[in-house]
Amino acid sequence: MTLLVSDPEVSATLDAATTVAAMRQALLAAYQGRLVAPPRTAAPLAGGRLVLTAGQLVGQWYGYRSYDTFGHPEAEQLVVLHDAGTGAVRAVAVGEELGSRRTGGLGGVAVDALARPESATLGVIGCGGQAWTQVWATAAVRPLREVTVYSRSAARREAFAARIRAELGLGARAVDSARAAVRDRDVVVLATTSPTPVLTAADLAPGTHLNAVGFKQRGRAEFGSDLLDAAAVLVTDSPAQAGAYLPPMLAAEPPYAARLRDLGAVLAGAASGRTDADQLSVFCSVGLAGTEVFLLDHLVRTLAPAAAG
């Protein structure tokens, strides 16, 4: 029987700690060659594209996620999980929560692996769903005492800060500039739709760790090359995806490509992460393929005993 999973079930089952742990397992599996995770593909259609990311945990499952770029306000993503032995569809997830939590979970792994252990302050630029799950996951791996929030909309940043206080129980306040949001922060999240830089490397304190979730390509990026120049540690969750962008991803081009490390390799101890408290570390989140399916498999295995009972 195929299990149909909706956003409320995802929200009720996948907390931040569980999601971060699952994404850590997925990154290690990809580095070890057990998770097959090719770059995403897209089919051009009239007025937009249909995008597909596929993955396979060898010997266990395979599946895919699909979404479109038409911009419909009620558009939904689809994640499909197949059994590797039979090809049967074990589960289908419809909605936004699985993909959003997976991206947040990958960001949480990066913070845990790269930010200073004592990190307690977070600055966020952006107030959308991606920004929220980054805060949600970061709070699961670091004892945050304060979050500062900026977006161009005063109403949205105030509402976002209020949500952090209400749902995560953290001190949070809205500020009136991007620079104020990131000043003297231990961890910074960029999760905007801006095609031009929203901060400079000079805005960041020594030792900051930064997660970049938004645009990061040549000619369309929420940060500039000055950030990459300043970064002592430059990491991504999928080197294959980083190298497949058109236009190219800034960090995957010379002179940065030679320094770009695989987060899975850092987790496995095969590549170095932060080696000094004052180093600037940058995580370029690109979306390791197969991780939504990985998370759906984890969710199904969590729900199965409850369903049987």
C-alpha cells in the first residue's frame, strides 16, 4: 500500500533534531557512494520549467522530487519513494514542508560542522520559508540566545521575529538594515530572492559562519566575490550540483573551485573544516539530490509502527 503524506504529517513527525540527523546521514552516504545523487534536470515548458531531482540509496530505495517554476501561488512539490527491490511506490509526499525542512536540515548540519561550538547569536537576512527552516535547524545544533532579523518589509521582519519568539522560545528582534542583522553575529543566514549582493564581507565579524541559501550564480547572487575571497573555509553539500549550474555558480568557478569542499567529506574527516576560531566559513547550499527522498524514507519508517498499531 502506498502511503500518502501531507504537510501536516511532515510537520508533526520531523522535528529539527531528527531532520538534521537524517541529513547528516544522507551527506555521509553521498560521500561514501551509497547515495547516488546526480545534478537536477529540468524540462522547459511554455511559461516555465518542470524540475526533477532524483536519488538512490543503493539496495534500498530510489525516488525523485518534482516542482515547477510557473509561479502559481498554490503550486505543490511532489516527492516519490520507490522500493529498490520491487519498484513499488512506498510513499508519495505532496506539499512544501518536506523540501523546506530538508534544506533547513542541510543548513543545520553545516552550522554544526563549521560554526564555532560556542556560537550563540544568529543574524538572518530574509523572512521566507527557507529562512525559517534555517533558524529552526540552527537552534537544534547551537544554544542560541538571540536572533536578529532583516528583510525589506518592516511588517514581515517584525512578524518573523515574533514567530521565532513564540515557536522557538528564543530572543529575537527585527532590525532596520542588513548590516545591523549580521553585525557581531556568530552565525549568519542569507535566504533571500535578491539577484544582487545584500551584504559585504566587511559586514561580518571574524569567526562568523554563513549559510547562503539564495541565488549564488554569476550575474545573479545574494553575495559578491568579496565574501568568497574572505572565506577561509568554503563548503557545499553537492559538488556535482555546484558544477552543473548555468550560469555557473560563483564558488564553482576559478579561483574558488579549487577551494570548494564537500560537506560530506568534512563530516567523514576526509576534508578539513574550521581550524581557527577567527576563520570565516561559508556554506553554499545547493540542494543535494535525493535528500528529500532520504527524508521521506525516514518519515515512512517512523510512521509505519504507528500505522501498524
